[in-house]
Amino acid sequence: MIVISTVIPDVLVIEPRVFEDERGFFLESFNQSKFLERTGLNFTFVQDNHSRSTQHVLRGLHYQIQHPQGKLVRVVVGEILDVAVDIRRSSPTFGQWVSCVLSAENKRQLWVPPGMAHGFLVMSEVAEVLYKTTDYYAPQYERSIVWNDPDLAIAWNLTTSPILSPKDKNAVPLKDAEVYV
């Protein structure tokens, strides 16, 4: 696998080695020892999640203020714009974001470490997103930062208004959000 750094050093793009021929393809989507060797990160994943969303759905920006989750995100159907926002107040990249197109075609993964808000926009007709997490879902600690916060100015490249959940419609701007120290 190839590990690509981003402008937020803790957020990584992972490109798995893909073996393709006329029959299809094979790839190793996760290997603990290779992940540790190539990234230096020694996390244990405790939960796998799978979501299916239609075009223009925007999920996020989500995080857990306690029991923060690192996420290894990939797409098995369709295409998304995946976004991570650094919400660690003590970080030199606090308030900065990084995005990456993840798709079934490019087979890239995004490592979103604990301490980040995470969200994605579905760019294809439908997308199925799989992600491993380093801690369990704890709904009582879940928080949301509004997707269109002018202080973040995330380049979602929208062609129409996004489809949002009630939770995401009621999200707060970063300046009013609970963040990590």
C-alpha cells in the first residue's frame, strides 16, 4: 500500500495495492501489520460501519466529544467527497480541513484520526461507504459542526442544495462547538 500525506499531517490517504485482470480485482483492504509499518499508527479497530446514501446527501461534520473515533473510510459503490476537519484546539492545524475523493473506482481510503470532525458528500447516484472505527459509537457524545460554516469555507463543489438529516440541519458552527483540547 502507498501512504500519501495531506496538509493535515495526521490525515492520510491510503492507496491499496490492487491486482486486476480480466476476471476482476483483488485488494487487501486492511492489514494491521502493514498499516503499522507504513503509517506508524497502532490503532485497534473495534467497529465496522456501512452506509448507503443517494446523490447530494451530505453527512457531517460528525465527531464524538468523548470516546473520539479514528476512522478508516473507503467506498465500495459510487463516489464521495470525504472531508476531515481538525478540531483539536492545541493543534497547529486547528480549524483546517482536508478533502479527498474516494470511489469504488480509485479504491482509496482516508485515515481520519481521533480529534477530527468527519463528513462526506455523495457525488454519484448512490454511494456505499465502509469505515472502521477505533472506538464504539456513543450517541450521547456525538456532536455536529455545520457543513457550510463560513469560517471553515469547505469547498464541497455543490451543484445543488445538499440533502441533510435533521441532526445536520441543527449543527453548530465551529466557533460554538465543543472541541478537543
